[in-house]
Amino acid sequence: ADLSPDSSGALVGRFTVKEGERVWVSINYFPEVKGERVKPPRAEADDELEKTLSYWKEWWHACRYEGCYAEQVRRSALALKLLTYEPTGALVAAPTTSLPEEVGGVRNWDYRYTWLRDSSLILYALMLLGYHDEAADFFEWLDGLGVPRGNRLQTMYTLDGRPFPAECRLEHLEGYRGSRPVRTGNAAHDQTQLDIYGEVLDAVHLYHERTRRDIPDAWWDDIQFMAARTVEGWREPDNGIWEVRGGRRHFLYSKLLCWVALDRAVRLAGRTRARRRVSEWKRERRRVRELILTEGYNEEVGAFTQCIGGKALDASALIIPQTGFLPPTDPRVKSTVERVRERLTAHGLVYRYLNEDGLPGDEGTFALCSFWLVDNLAMQGRVEEARELFEKLVGYASDLGLLSEEIDPVNDELLGNYPQGFSHLALIRSATNISRAEATGAKEHAQTSAEHAEDVEQTGQFKKVTEK
């Protein structure tokens, strides 16, 4: 169809497609050949479509999970795969910016970047399903940042390696349903978030255990660097997993992931590498553990708290049994789960926290945290409760099977950026936890992510396939 400008200046072309007919639309812009019509042959377009369909069908069928939630798990896996930037292997947290956490509110953030935390957790979910190439690509991208060679490790990066943009407000835009400001960039990129080392090293450890591939020397440099930074920094306050803008604190989640970083570094080192450093890592790992157990659990509250020595609850404490730190049936873990259910939920869905965080306004319940509750219920052997909450959560998905970051528990609206990697990786893990619990009951001992992956593989709901 020929294009011509309409009254608004937009280029418009009109043509008729008959029933059963296929028409290709090709949009090209070549400044050097203005006026020349460029149209690919139909055979070329058909060939490209066939290649695309074949790629995605092959990728889809490589998913190893075959349990009763296979449709939701596969849709989530596709969503996570589509968050991957193919040229570099970097993973975006969400493809949108400034979709509000409260309609009309100011908690509107730009998620179109790769967070080390989010990416590592996404890789765990994909590896759990049998996808390992994405992890290898990401680790190669991470090594390419040159951190052990003097570059500072940030919490997040642009997908193509360009310098990180300053956080800006686009005042000329109204925002979704009047939710202003609309932002580009994200000031959290310059925060101190000590947990990132633990998430990355946990993913590397899982990759090593699942593939049995040797750790490249370049990766080993990265591992040593992150372990060293953990040793140096674990006693310091930070901005935490939730990237609070009200000052640094001694967040329990960050201390826990520092323990994970040192634990996985020790496991990855084995007997052949950095023996002198391993003894240091073990010593500091023990000290972090002692701090968490003595000052992270509040007997009066009956829960692991948001901050060391604090009283406020935070749903991030629900991750404890998924790290191998304590078993899910430990009395302190079980008590924490009950306190979270009592004080941080609305209509069964979980808020991150309810105390002051330095920002005005409210937010919805957090899908990730709600799935963490599913995990804990399943790992405690409370399968029916876990199923009920899981099915409620997936019921909020759009007609495309996609979830946002948050859910309004009152009017059932999806809130925040969409689709959200956090939400879909958590859905995958919860589905596998339910499968494992149905097969073996409560989990009585602590497990690392790699041990958990090995455990769920034995449920009979995972197929054996050629590694992808």
C-alpha cells in the first residue's frame, strides 16, 4: 500500500485483506534511497517466519516441567526468555517504565535495565526448567564488565553497555491514569546493595552443579572478587533488596545473602582453588550466621525481622529456607511465616512491609512475596494451603498469562511494571515446590538452590531432555 500523510501528519496506508489471505507488511527506512520502494520477496518473509516459529517451538518443548501447572510455568518461562537481550545475554527486569504501584501515586520506576539480583533469580528459574544457555550467556556478559580488573560492580546496568542514564522526570507526560511522574533512568543504580553478590554466586553454583561444566578462569576471578567484597562489606549498612531511599540500614536480607555469597564461594572453590581464601570465607560465613541467629530473630515479635536488632516485619525473611540457611520446619522459620500471614497480608496476598520507607503514598501487595509464602507453605508440607494461594495468584494473570509486580488486593488490579520478571520466576519456583511437596511432604533439612533443584527433579514431573 502507498503511504500518505493524514491531517495529523501520520503516514497512513490502506489495503484490503480477504478471508484466508496472508499479507506481509514490511516497514523500511533508508534515508539514502528516499522514494525507492523496498520490499522483501514473499518467500524470504515466509522463510523468516518459519525460522522464528521453529526456534520458539523448540525452546518451548525443551521445558522439563510436566506437572499440573505446566501451562502457567511454560508461559512464565517464555516471558522470562523474552526479557533477554539477545546480543549481550543481559536480562531486563521488566520491559516498561513508570506503570504505577499505586494509581495516581508517585512510586513509578523505570525497570528497563538489567539488575544483577533479578537476573540471577531469573536464571535460577530457567535452569530449574532445563535452560542453561541463558545462564552461560549472562555470566559471559557479567565477566565482560571487567569488575575484577578495576571496574566498580553496580546493582544494575543498561542492556547494551552504555553509561547508565541519570534518573529524570518527564514532566510533559501525564503517566498511566494520571500517575506522575513518568521516569527514565533509575537512581538505585548507584546504591549499595550487598545482597547482589549472594544472588550471583548462588546462580553460578547452581549452573556448575547442574551442568558439571568447569568454571572458566575468568569466572573464577569474578567469584573471588565478589567473595572478597562480601568479606569487606557485610558489616556495613546498605539500601537492601527493596532499594529504600530513606537511608541505609542493616537489612537482614542483605546479611543473609552475604552468608549465601560466602557459602557458595566455599562450595565452588572445592579443594583445588584459593585454599587460603577459603579459610577466610568460612570464618566470615560463620560470623554472619551468628549475627543473623542472635540479632536477626526477635523473640518478642516471634520472627526474623526486617533489620538486625529491629522489630518491623519484612516479607523478604520468607526467603530464609530457600537459601540453605535454615530448614523450612525450623520453629523460627515457621513462626516468621505465621507473623507475616498475620500482619503483612490482605486477602491472603503479601505486602513487602508496612513501615516507613522514605517515600510518600502506598503500594499494592507484592506478587514475589506472595509466591514466597506459597513456597514456605509447600516446604512445610501444607500442600492444600499452598495450592489454594498459588491458584489465587495465577488467577490474577492477564489473558496472556502475564503478571505485573504488584496486585491491588481490594479491586484485584495489576499494579506496577508489566510483565515483571520477579513475579514469573517466583511462579515457576512455587509450582515446583508444590510438586516436590506432593511427592515427598515437608522438607526437614536445609537445602541450597542446587540441592533443591536436584530434589524437585525426582518428583516424576520433570522430563529428561537434551540440555538447552
